[in-house]
Amino acid sequence: MLRISATFCAILLLLVCAVGVGRDLLDILGTKELRVGIRNISSEVVYFPKNENRPGFCFELAKDFADYLHVKMKIVEFDNLYSYFDDGVFDKVDIIADVLTITDARKKVMNLVPFIENGEILFGRTGESVSKLEDLKGKRVLVLEGFVFFNLLKTELDNAKIGYVVNRVYPKDNDLKYLNDNYTKASKNVVEILLVSKDFEYYDYFDYVQVIQKNADVGIVDTFSFAQKYFNTLFLKQNIVPLMMLRKDVGYLGFGFSKSSPLLAKEFERFLTYAKSSGIFNTLFKKYMTIYYSDYLNAIEK
Amino acid sequence: MTIRRKIFRTLIITNAIILTLTVAVAMFSTLNRTVRYESEKLNILSRGFESFLGDSISGISNSLAAVKDSNDIQFLFQSDAYLKSLSEASIKNSLRDVMSNYKEIESIEITSSSSNVLSQGSSVVFQAHEGKVYTQNNDSYLMLKIGVNSQVNLVVTISLDRIFKSFIEENNFDRYSQLLFYEGNDLYYVDLQGNSSKLVGNDTHKLLLSNEGNVDDLSFYIAKPKNYVFDDINEYIFLMVMFFLLVILITNLVSQYLSKEISSSITKVAKLLSDLPREHFEKIDVEDGFEVKPSHHL
């Protein structure tokens, strides 16, 4: 009996080690250190350490949370979005501070605490006019594999009974090269989805650059990132126009927590409530977006 | 000397003194009023230019806020060549728009530490010059530094010649006005004939100055050459002199006439008296209201 129990405990321990066990609130308060996982992709929305004025909305929100807990913040940089979902990630970090779209699939992997309302917005070059999904026929829409926009776009097109073809592409020499596997020539009556391979090293503004370079006609980004970039970037204002929302539902972007850190996730929720009621959140929002949080909510809920 | 001549001399001297004093007081008062009027006008000009330049600087700063706060500035220092070129082009577009709205801007530059990262317009001033104003090749410039972060600045070069000219022309002010400002310890001037250089020696004594104006740490005066200030009253002085001579002439004639009339009456009376027999006296009734009071005897 004792041997069976010992074996069971060993197996349990191995399993726990495999998925990674996050530290909870008391561990963080005890060590006085909050380990924050974040991508350094020169994005004002996420983390841009070289930018003194706007080092990153997620970075600053995480910093405010660390200050709220009276602990130091330690940054752990990640290369890409996918690595957040690797095994053992919460052995290295306590919180993932990034613009993680909250989906059912992701919620199975980690606790996602929403910090901002979000939608998906389609954009094109100046002069482009797309006001309904039907207008996407004959156009090339750029999405990235692994980003939620791909599945959302397919679902919306299916619901609207609009045909589409998916062609895999890979960026090379300022161009999007078709990968030979399953290439389908798109007619004018269908939407051509250009799917960028998952192994491509994504950089901030990649979608906008492809549309400006005419490698694609339409791109999809989240409204939160779009607001920050569009209102603060001259070359976007001069070359890009917002077209339409992909769907009517408003979703959320959230920070990620280990399933084994419920108290920390709960404390983050409390902090958000405090930050939103005290004006801290609105001040931070205005600094990055140039518009008020309430105006942003009105815009995406219309 | 005849009595007629004596009377004439008395009259002419008296009139000349009164007239000279009147003219002197009138001229002094006119000069004083002119200087006060011109000084007040220069003070108003100085205050006007203070707000004109201040409005221009704040307008330029506000227009450049979109560039200063943009993400594009950050991309100028990133390794991604395409993002950098997109940002450069967009920033230059925006700077061009600002410059077309503010014609007094000579150039706008983005600098990092001591190097020039991007410039729009003719970059005449950026030579690691740290002063507020700069004079070069008969032109003067005001430098406006807008901090982006601890390393990066937007440096706007404003042509003082152009902004002063447009201020004077827009308000239809005196074209002889000059703008004086200090560069270090040296006093420089800008005029509307396109001249700008250092004032030497006692040149300031030839100028009528306003009170000191100050905008964004630039101290300045509005000045007007004194010869132009008094140019307007030269005609007045000439007329006064002519009037003086005319009045002297008239006074001379009137004095001659009066002296002739008075002296002829006196001559007649004297002649009449001389013709009277010396023994014959008649009582004259004095009717001057003077009463001799009877003396009281105790």
C-alpha cells in the first residue's frame, strides 16, 4: 500500500513538473518579486523598452500591479506568442503580460483575466472601401497562423456563405511568396486568405507593412493594438484606413496566469477594479491611445 | 533817440521775447510729446511682438506634438529599414505641412545627442549651436528645441527676419522699426530691409527703444532710429520757424504803426503844452476814486 502511494505521488509530481506549477500570491509576497513574461517586439501596446515615453501598455500595467502588491517586477522576455503556451512556462513566470485574446481553447491552458474589451478590425490601404464581408470577394486578406483572427474570419465567412480559399505564404524580400503546397488560384467571387506560416518570426507592424506594400489588400488586427498604432503612427494615418469590424461581438484581451495561481489571478482582478475606478487605468489608456477609455468602448461597441 | 524809436524798440523787444518763449515752449512740448508717443508706440509694438512670437511658438509646438509623440520617431532608431523609411517619409510629410502653415520656419531637424537624424528645410543653423539665437550671413534665427526624450530633440529654426517682417506687415506698422536682441553679450538687430547684424559702438544712442520684451527666454527690444522719429516733426519745426518769422515781421509792422501813433499823440500833447502860457493853470478834477480822508485832530 505504501509502495503504491509512493508511486502515485511520484507520478503526480512528474505530471506537475511537466505542465509547470505557478507560484501563487503568497509566494510572490514572500519573495517580494513578480516575474512577468512579456514579448519584446518593439510594440507600444506590449513592450518597447527603448521607447522612453511609451515603454508598453502591458508592461506599465504589470508594473502598476507590482507596485500595488509592493513587490519588485522582474521581466522575462519571450520570443513569440506561441511560446507562452509551451510546457513549464509558469515555472519561469508568474504572469503573462500581453494582449492575449481570450478564447475557450486558451482558457483550458491558463487562467486569462480580461483587462480590456476588444474586437477585430479590418484595415486596408487608403482608398480601399470594404464595409461588409461581401466586399472582401476578390481581395487578399492577410492572417497569421496561430492568431485567433484566422478561425474567426473563416467562421464569419462561413456564416455569411462567402467562399474563400486559403493559400499559405511566407514573407521573403519584402514580398509574400506562395508556398507550393495546396496553392489554389482565387477567382473574383471568393476571398483569398493569405495565411502566414506559424514558423515566421512575427514583428510588430508586420500586417500593416504587407498591406502598404500591396502584398495583401486587407489585414486584421485587434482593436486595442489598432487604436494605439493608428492614432500614434504617422505612416499608418497616411497610408491605412480602418474598414469594418469583423464581428459584432466584443471580446476581451487578458493577462495569463497559471491554473495553480488562483489567488494571484483574483488579486489582479481586484487591482483592475481599483485601477479603473481610481482613474489609473484611464490615465494609462489615454497616454497610449490618445483617446479616453470610455470613447474607445463606445467606438468598438457601435 | 526819438520817442517813436524808443516806443518801437520797447514793443518789438517785448513781443520778440513773448513770441520766442511761446515758440520754444511749443517746440519743446511737441518734441516731448513726439518722443513719448513714439516710445509708447514702440512699447505697444514690443508687447504685440511678444504675443505674436509667443503665439507662433506655441502654434508650432502644438503642430509638432503629433510628430513628437508619434511612434514613427522611435522607428528612426530601429534596425528595420522598411519601417524606418516609411516613418521618415511620413515624418517629412508632416514637417512639410507644419512648415507650409508657418512660413517663418527655416528648418526642422530631429537630432539625437549631437547628430542630425532627419531634417526638413534648409538646415542653416544646426552646427551644434546651443544658443537661443543665431546670426549668420545677414540673417538671424531663433532656435526652438522640443524634447522628445532624454536623447532626441526636435529643433525648429525660426527666421527672426521673416517673423518680424510678417508681424510688421500684418499689422501695418512702421517699416522703420527694428528688432534688437542679445546673442550672448552682443546686441544684434534685424530690420525690414533684410539686414541683420551686430550693433557696434554707440549705435543704440541713435535709436529710440521700447521696454524689454521676453518670449521663451529671448529678450528683445523694438527700436526706431531717432532720425526717423524726428523726421515727422521736421516739417512742423520748419512751419514754426516760418510762422515765427512772419509773426516777427507783422510785429515789426504793428510796432512801427503803434509807435508812430503813440508818439504822434504824445508829440501833439507836448506841442499843445509848449504852446500854453506858462502862468495859466486850470484846476484838474481828479476822478480816480481816491478820497483824502479828513485828518482827525485830537
